[in-house]
Amino acid sequence: MADTHAAVGSWIRRFHPAPDAPSRLVCLPHAGGSAPFFFPVSRTLSPAIDVLAVQYPGRQDRRAEPCVDDLGELADLVTRELRGWLDRPIMLFGHSMGATLAFEVARRLEQEGTVPLGLFASGRRAPSRHRDERVHLADDDGLLADLKRLSGTNSQVLGDDEMVRMILPAVRSDYRAAETYRYRPGPPLSCPIVALTGDDDPHVTMEEARAWSEHTAADFSLRVYPGGHFYLNTHAAAVIGVISGHIAGRVATG
């Protein structure tokens, strides 16, 4: 299978190119997260699956670029970037804010005629289940307290004042995007949805996780793991196994 993606641009990180893979997995990070979070996923799944990790503006090598604090706008931008990667079937994986973003990207792709192999929605309530959250309005100490509570950022980073000053603008922007998002009713997706959650996640109840079933006209399944919001840090092998098995099954059945 020909692969013409010599350059990936600023949005896409392709840590382990797999030009002969029959499908692609697009990974969308959590609030404050960045593409390298998915480096282990890419390393494990390549060369069977071509893994693309999205790098949002305002962090790491894109630190000088303005952040995008509107999830709809971010979904438009990510969808635009993915149009050049649709030469083979894709699946979307998003964690936390990334799950809602993946849903909105899937909506846009389907409107344009591309139905993904599926959507993995991790650590996030269904789009139709709104909570009135305003952490993005808190001062820096309040924002850091929430990061520490969720245990999603390395504690050594949070203890380094210089590093904290570097990441806080992106974190606040992402929180604003996630917390101001409002679901707009529309047709359910045509692709399957797999929801994944930790059984002790303060941001997702079991009902809110199961409600993802309302957003697809295809198959739905729910996977629950021991742990909190970042359950996948300790259950990475199991989650990667679910992804690999699901994609292999979908590709095999066409």
C-alpha cells in the first residue's frame, strides 16, 4: 500500500510510521495533554496499526502558537488536518476532553462522507450529559489543585515552578474548551462507540458513561477498569488490547 505522508505538519505526530498498516488510529489528548502521551500506544500498535497523535497548539513545540479554547473550533481544525489521512480506514481514540473532541471530529467526518471504524471514548461522560464545571475560572492554585486531584500530570512537573508557568496557559485554555462545550442535538454516529472509564473517576458516573450508547446507531460497549480519571496509566496493556482487537475485527469484516 503506497504511503505518501513524508511530512506530517504541526498537528500530527507519527512516532512509528506504519505505511503498510491497513488502518489508522487517531489519538486525541486530554486537557493539558500533548501528543507524546500516546507514544507508548504508537510503539505497541505499530506496524499493525498506523498511529497518529494530535498535537494541540500552545504546548511543547507549538508553545508560541495561541491556544484554542473552543471545542467546536478545535474540532474543525483537527478535521481539516485529518482530511489528508483518509486514504485508509481510521478510528478515533480520545481521553477526557479528547473524547468529546473525538466525538465532534467523528460527526464532521461523517457529514463529509467518511465513517470511522469506531470511536473510543475514554474517561469522559457522554456529550449529552452536561455538568456545570468552572475550574477554568479558578486562580492558578485552584487549577493546579484539580490537576493534582486527577493525578494526570507528573507530580515532579507540578512541583517545578518554571514548568508550571509553561503549561498553565494551555491547561486553562483546554479546561475552558471542555467546560464551555455544549452538545448540539443531531443524528447519532454511524460508527460503533466503545466507552472506557475508571470505576472511581470523579468526573464520570456509570450512567454518564453508558449514555454514550445514545450517540451511535451502531454497536456500543462499555469497559470499566479499577481506578480514577487516569485509570489507563495502570491499565494501558488492557486498553491497547481492546483497541487492537476492535480494529482487527472491523478491518477483517470490511
